[in-house]
Amino acid sequence: MAEEKTSILLADVLVEGDIVEKDKIIIDAKVNGDIKSESIATHSNSNIKGNIKSKKASLGGKLVGNVNAEQIDIKKTGDIDGVLNQKTLSIEEGATLKIKTQTYK
């Protein structure tokens, strides 16, 4: 099996446009656009305006947009405004949420 690759966008990066990553992406940057990835992790400095589509999403930064993922984990530093559509959802105490959520099988 091929080794999983990880792309990292640090806090001093600004992306204007959509991101497509085949494997895993870690974001601590500002993104204005949709993100599609096998696995995504956002950190506390991230500021995303766009939708996320992924198998696994770990959200720890600011997001204005919708998330469609099999597994969504919202960290206590998460600030989410949008619609979540997932199989499983976990939320740490302290997260800021303005969401609608729907669980599917």
C-alpha cells in the first residue's frame, strides 16, 4: 500500500480558490474556497470560508461553510457556522457553534 501523504498550509498562507488533496491536509491558514480531501485537520489559526468534503474532518479553527464527511470531530477551539452532514459527530466542550446537523447511515 502506498504511503499516505500530508499537505500542510501554515498560518502565513492565504489561498484564494478551491483545494483538492488526494490524501491528508492540515490547515492553519486562511482559505477562501472549497476543500476536498480524504482527511482534513484545521487548527486554531485557520479561517475557512467555503465547504469541506472529506471522509474525516477534525475542525479546530473558524469555518463558515458546510461540511460533508463520514466522521466530524469539532475541537474546543472550533468556531463553526454552517450545515454538517455526517455519519458520526463529536464535539469538545467549549466549541462555538451555529450549525444545523444531519446524521446519515
